[in-house]
Amino acid sequence: MKVFSIDTSTSRVVACYFDDDMKCLIELETKAKHGIQISQVIKKIPEVNFHDLDCVGMGIGPGSLTGLRVGIAFASGLGVGKKFVQINSLKLIASNLEFYEGYIVVVRKAREGYLYGGVYHGDSNGRLAEIERPFIDDVESIRERISRYKSKVCIGDGAEFFEQRLESSDYNFPSARKLFKLTVEEIEKANFVELVEPLYLQKSIAELNFEKKQRESK
């Protein structure tokens, strides 16, 4: 099976390609827009014929709305007539600590004052369990929400708002190696979908501004 998978939910674009003969892992973290980064990813694997793919994996967020839209549009174009698998982008980040025997709270910045969140639990065998599905809430509410979890650590670009965070920021972003692992797991479980459904969770700024104008006009 020839598989290409990509996640564009953060400023670090990660991707992987694998088949029976090769495996390529790619990570890009530049100031370029996601569309440009995707083209840079493709240039790094010139030997891959994207017309011959059997399956396309896609990180569906939550995360950067623009990044997700660009990435999902690209992946959807590649996957026409092929199989899709979806990757939860918060679980992808949580996988950085899958061997941690405690609660892994992934918090990512959303609109001002709000964070995306998800809670997972790892163990010494690297099995990652989802404790709380992805959500969006304000910082104080999340502090209260996760207070019941003991032996926890917060990761993600929103971890700066919490005391229980790691000194290193290496774990705050997705990795191509973990994307490869989760993509393989979804394929082995036959969790194929016909249509990629992004986990936006929040409305776009344009939608929020429109609703605000609607309220003010009443």
C-alpha cells in the first residue's frame, strides 16, 4: 500500500510517505504560509508518484483554521477515488509522551483567551487512551477542568499558561514519526472515511465578527 499522510494544524507541518519499499518522514517549521510549506514537502520526495497513492492520511485538528483548510483541501485533492484516514491532531501531539504513565493534557492556542484541549493517558507500553475528547474553553475553565487529574503534564503551545508543563518545548508540536505510527494504526483498524471532516471546534473570526454585527444591529 502506498500512503501519504500530512498534518498542517500547527506552524510545524509534518508529513510521511511509505510503501512496501520505503519510508520518508518530513518536518518543516518555517515562517512561510502553509500552502508554500506543503509545496516544500512535495519537493522533498520527488521520487513519489502521488497519482499512485492507495491511501491519504490527514490531521484534522483542532488547530490553525487556515492551516487546516489548506492542508485538508490539498489532501482531499490527492485522495479523490482513494481511501482516507483521519488523525486527531491533539492525539498526535499527545503521542510525544505516550510512554508517560499519567495524564497528558494537550492545550493549543485558539482565539484570544481560549485554548483547544484534550486529555489522554499513557502507559509504559506506549498505549495512549483518550480520556476527554477535544474541546475549546477559556484558560481558567480548563485549569478547573483538569484539576481532578493527578500525575499530569501539559504540552502544546498553550502549556505556558499552566504550571504542570515541561521545560522543553520539543514535545509541544507534532512529529512525523508519530504521524506515521498513528496513520498505520488507523489503516490497520480499517478506519477509512469517504470525506475528511475537520475538527474546527470554533467559528472563524469572520463568522464571529458577522454574528457580532448582527447582534449590534438589533
